[in-house]
Amino acid sequence: MYTTKKKTCIWKLVALLLFLDGVGMALSAEVDVETRPPNVVLFIMDDVGMGDIGCFGNHTIKTPNIDGLARDGARLTQHMAFSMCTPSRAALMTGRLPVRYGFGSKHPMRVFMFSSSHGGLPSNETTIAELLKGSGYATALIGKWHLGISCKENNSCSDPNSQGFDYFFGLPVTNFRDCGTDNIIPVLWGMSKKVTLSEMLTNLAIACVFAFLLAGTKLIGLRGFIFFMVVALAGNILLACRDDIRSNCVLMENHSIVEQPLLLNEHLTERLHSRAIQFVEQNQNQPFLLVMSFVQAHTALFNNKEFRNHSVHGYYGDNIEEMDWSVGEVLKSLKRLGLEEKTFVYLTSDNGGHVEEFTDAGERQGGWNGVYKGGKTNTWEGGIRVPAIVKYPGHIPLDTVVSQPTHLPDVLPTVARVTGAQLPDDRVYDGRDMMPLLTHADHAEKQEILHEFMFHYCGGFLNAARYTPQNGDTTYKLHYASSHLVPGIHGVMGCFDVFACECEGNSVDRHDPPLVYDLSSDPSEVNPLDSNDPKVKIVIRKVNEAVATHRKSLPRNTDHQFTGSNLMSRPWERPRCGRFPHFTCTDPYLDQLKKLNGEI
């Protein structure tokens, strides 16, 4: 039998061993942080223009956190996106032009309008999440997805969890105007009342009885009865379509609906970045990829009450300033956890500002593109040139500027470079590794041009191209087709079709020979060069040859994602939560936030 003294000694020895084991684990964790590949954080803003951010020239909207990110890294002043959100996000995820895998629409609809649509990012594309997950990374996407969530017959699924993200919390589509905030005009008829299936069936039954009674009294004949029923049925179908748009107003956690309808003004921004910070905290001891995909500043605009009437630029400025605060909260969490120096950070917008967005009272609800012509939905510079910042401590010099053309597909190969992940070699990549530019920004003028040619699509139409000659300091842009632009009633150069510029037909001007602009001296695309000038003729010839070569690299057969059947709504496949007939639920975390803020 052991004595008390012996027991005490044994317990002291056990305690000492446990302490030493703990110290060893702590040391090993520190070594792991120092030797493991860097974390990756990607911020994607929505509809934010080149003129909206302080470090890109705006002196009236306050963006201290984004400006600080630029001081600690590099600003990309000629970073190119696509003219709408869905193809831009696809390009960033895959490193490839969307037209290569069926994301080049041949008609005006270039985004998914319904969560029940069957179109989506093909499962055979390798996303940035799948690339890093294969290298041992934890992966999360917080916020807007808008790349489809359906599964097809062959179990080819487009939702974030099926595309490499371990965790998803956010919106499957986007925050359409129908999602209901102040000063909103819904897509169909200004109606705000939610119509349930039971109400539609009731309406149809009442119409049937009423028509039957009228037919029985001979006030209407058989043809009148049929006409009456067709009108009643059509009305209910339209209500169903209108209600299906509102069914997009949901908040998802992985495959589950956690809030329906989505409450935009109820701390949504805070709820999103809180989930992001929670993910970072849970995965701080392993490399992780966090894609923070903001809903702001796409309409419908919304704010927590702390940011209402916060900016001199009204509701839109409030949105930008709240988003900047959200960026700051995520960056603070990285610093607090000692991860700032080991994290590659990238921030951009998915397209230029939507210059046609104004309230009936004349208040701007869309972005500002500075000196650049046009905006979201077209291939003028205002639609595709976006603010971009990259920070990688110890690798990218502080407060640097990169003026060479770069674009969203460059993100994936750049991340592959800094993380050591291996890109698949069975496909054409349109992106290039930006690290040589970013790490030697002081000598960028002497470096090889990353993209001698760049191709700008409007949907499935190649409407413009960019040419930066090797060993030159000029970037030319050629327009083969350009959207009609007119001075707006608010003094903004907007789209001829008011809400969304089209890519072909009567809404565009075709140019043969193409319009040629020298963006180095004319970034506003005001004065086209003389197409009869021998030097300009050489530029046109070289770009035409590059376009022809590029077209040959495109697949002849691809599964187009924007066909009518893929885009159509399928009400029976709507995401739902709660019970029939109302299908409503509220994010449980919302009540926690309200308690923390003393609201309940």
C-alpha cells in the first residue's frame, strides 16, 4: 500500500509530466504556425466602384480599415472583373474565363434569379476551395454565393459545400430588392405581401366557384367560363413567380435554411462577420481559407442602426462604411490570434458600381466609378475596372502600387503559388501568378507583362480586348461592340436600357474597325484613336490575331448554364424552413446579438 507521502510525490510527478507535455504542445503549435503554409482571406465586395474607396481617391466616404490594408500591401489600379456578379465570382473561384464552362450567357439574363434554378458552377471545375482543401486547409465561405445550389441528375451539385467549402453561411443567391427593406420597389408590381400556396389555392377555388355560379345563371357562357378560369390561373401563376423571387430571401447554414424571410436590417453584416471570426478562431491551429463575400453594397441597401445616417453620401455611403467596419472586425481577429503576419489577404469588388441605381427621391443607391465611363453590366471601364488590394506581410512591400493589367482569374494561381498547392494540368487557366508583380512592385516597369492580351466578355460575347505590349508603358483597349450610354438625369453616364445594359442587338453599337483607346492617357475612354493611323492599324492587327487564337482555345461543346430550362424557377424545389403554410424561421444567433446589444 502506498503512503500519503508517496502518493503526493507521484501526483507531483504526474503534474510535472503534464506541464512539460503542455509546454511541448504549445512549442509545437508555435513551430506549426511558423512553418505551415499561410492562411488565405479573400474579401469580395458587391457592386463597389473605383470611386467608392478612400485609398482609390474617395475623400468623403470613410474607409479606414480598407485604406489601412492598402498601406500594408499593394493597390492594383488596373484590376479587371466581369460586368456582372455571377461570372466574376465564377472566374475568381476557378482561375478561368466563365465562357470556358458555360457561364457565358447569349441572352440578357446573365445571373441566376432563383435559388430553385438548375444552372450552376459545374462540379468538374476545380475551385480555390477544392484546391486548398486538398492541401489540408479548412475552408469557409461567408456571405453571398450566387453560383447555383442545385444538384443535377448525375449528382453534380453547385452549392458551396459541394464545391470545396467545409462551411457555408450566407445567401444562396443575392439580396434582391424584393427581400424587403425600407424604400424598396419589389421586382413585380410593388407587392410586399407574401402569398402562400394555401392562399393561392383558396383564390383559385373562389374563382372557380364564382365562375361556375355565373355560368349557371347564364351570365357567361362556356367560353366565358374558360376565359375566366384562365385569367384566374394566370394571376395565381404570376403571384407564384413573384413569391418565388421572395423565396430567394433566405439565409443558409450549409444545406439548411436558418432564416426565412431574411431580415436584412437585423444585424446581417454583424452576423456574417461573427460567423467568419468564429471560423477563424476554431481553425487557428491549421491553415485555412476564408472567403468573406459581402452582400453590400448591392441593392437592396441595408444597415444596422449604428450606421444609418452615418455618411455624407446617404444610404449608399452608410453601406460602404458599415462594410469597411466589417472588414476591420475580421482583420482585428487575425491580429488578436497572432495570425496577421501569416495570412495572405486579397480584397476586390465583383464589378463596377451600378450607376443607374437611384431612389425616386434622387438619392444615389449605386456606386461611383470615378473617371471611368459606364458601370455594372457593360464592358466600359466603369463596369469592369474594380478596386483591388493584396497584403502578404514580409513578401509584398508596404504601400505599393501595381498599374499593370491584372484580373480576377489571377487570384487562384497566385494563391496556389503562396500556399504551395498544385494546380491541375488538364485545363487552360486564364489567370497568372501575380506574386512577381506584387513582390517587385518598385521594378514593375521593367518586368515582363503579366497579360499581354486580356479579353472582356459581356455575357457570352467578346465585346472588348486589352493589349499591353511587352517592354511598353501603354495599354490599348479595343471595343468590338459597346453598350449605349446616355447622360442620366442625375448627371451620371448610365446605360441606355436604364437598369441593365445588354450585350448585343439594338442596345449596342458594333465597331468595324474596332474603337481603339489608349488607356494610359485616356482612361475615361473619351477620344478614340485614328483607326487609319499605321501604328493603330498594327495594334488592331495584333489584337485581332490574339482574339482568333483565344477563340480556338475555347471548348466547342459545353453545358451552357444560362439556358431557359436551367434558369427557370421550380417552385416545388424552393428552399424552405418552418411549417406549412408560412415557412418562416429566424436565425437563433440574432437573439443573442440583440441581447448583447441590449435590444431585448
